[in-house]
Amino acid sequence: MGIKKRALAALAIAITVPLAAEYSPWTFFGGLNLIYNSDGSGVSFAPKAQDDGSPGGLSSAPSPLRGFLGLEYRYPFRDRIVISPSVSLWSVKYLWADDRALPAEIENRTAMVPSIFLEVPFLYTFERGDFLFRAGGGLGFLIRYAFLEFGVDADEKSYEEDLSAGQQVARINRYLWSDARWVYPTLQGEMTYRLENGWGAGLTLRVGIPIFNLWATPSVPFADSLMVMVAVTITPPRATKPAPADSQ
């Protein structure tokens, strides 16, 4: 009888307690971030040879695909709506060309730019069986700062620039922080599946929209610097199981 009672109690909790309430508010994630580079066709060469006679390198890299790690916290806002602040970390190599900071191939890089993406979205939640879905949007802030790349001398000059590497790094920082290039409205969708052990495993898709391209100079295509972030998520169960609604 004891086993049967426990089974019935577990069934009652599964029926009366929302799936979202069984999870911890913390989620860990990791994935890939595609950063669209409108100058990244990979066929643009320097118009003049370097001093050693070599033809130079690519003006910038194809759109970078960078790995990232992150952490998310969910706070109830209204019925079925949560505020879900998150932080994501990655790094991109940059160069300075054509009055712009551009993603760079490793052989042409001038700066290493560690990046912290802070996002505060509002997400609508709904459930279907063992699946939990969230969708919504919010505002993101991309905090990044360029450092001289390892192995690059501060006085070194690239094939096409009169500025030294140290001066280019200063220009890159000025560019990244000008014209609100750190503001990203975001769209987000999540799917979480409840595993037998109570943990949640899922996928999340985030899109960072470079709205600053509407006013920033020099002018670039609107999609330049668009971010598409896909990640695998892991959510622990709550330390204490919630009680059924009819027992309170």
C-alpha cells in the first residue's frame, strides 16, 4: 500500500503542478554564435603588395562562427510570463580596415575582443506533455573591449594601414563603442524536455538585431553584425519539489 500511495502522490503532483515549477530557475547553456559580416566574402585582396613582395591577405574574415557559454535565470513576472536575464561569453579576432572594425582571419588579426552579452527578455511560457516552450524578446547589451592580439607587436603595421597595431586597437575600441553598437534588441525561443531524472534538456535560439545600423556611420547593410545564437540547455530540477495545489 505504501508504494501505491507514493505512486498516486507523484501522479497528483504531475497533474496539478505546472512543469515549469518543477525546474530550478537557473539554466546553463553552450552553443555557437554566427555573427554576420557583410564584408566577409573572402575574395577581397589588398590592392598593393607588401614590402616583402607578398600580395597581402583577405580584407576580413567570412562571418565568424564562435562558441559561447552562458547562464540564465528566470523570474516570474505575470501568469505564464517570466523575465529571463542571461549572460553569454565568447571572443572574436578583429582587424581595422576601411574605417571599420572587421572580423579577421588568424593570420591577419590585430585585436582579440572578449565579449559579454547581457540580455533581458520577457518570455511567454506554455507546456505540451513533457515539453516546455518559451518565446519572446527583449533587449541585449554587448560589452566588449579589444586587446592587442598575442604575438602582434604594438608598432607592427599591416599590409594596407599606415596605423600601427596599437593605434588600430584604439580605433577598434572607439568603433565598437560608438553609435550605440553595443545595443541589440533580441528575439528568443526555447524548448525544454523533461528527462526521467527530473532534469531538463533543450535547445534555445536567440537572434540579436543590429538596430544601430539604421544610424551608424560608415553605412553598412542592415544585417551586418546580426547575431544568430543556437545553444544546448541544461536545467536542474528544484531542490524541493512543489506541493500539489489541492494540498495547500
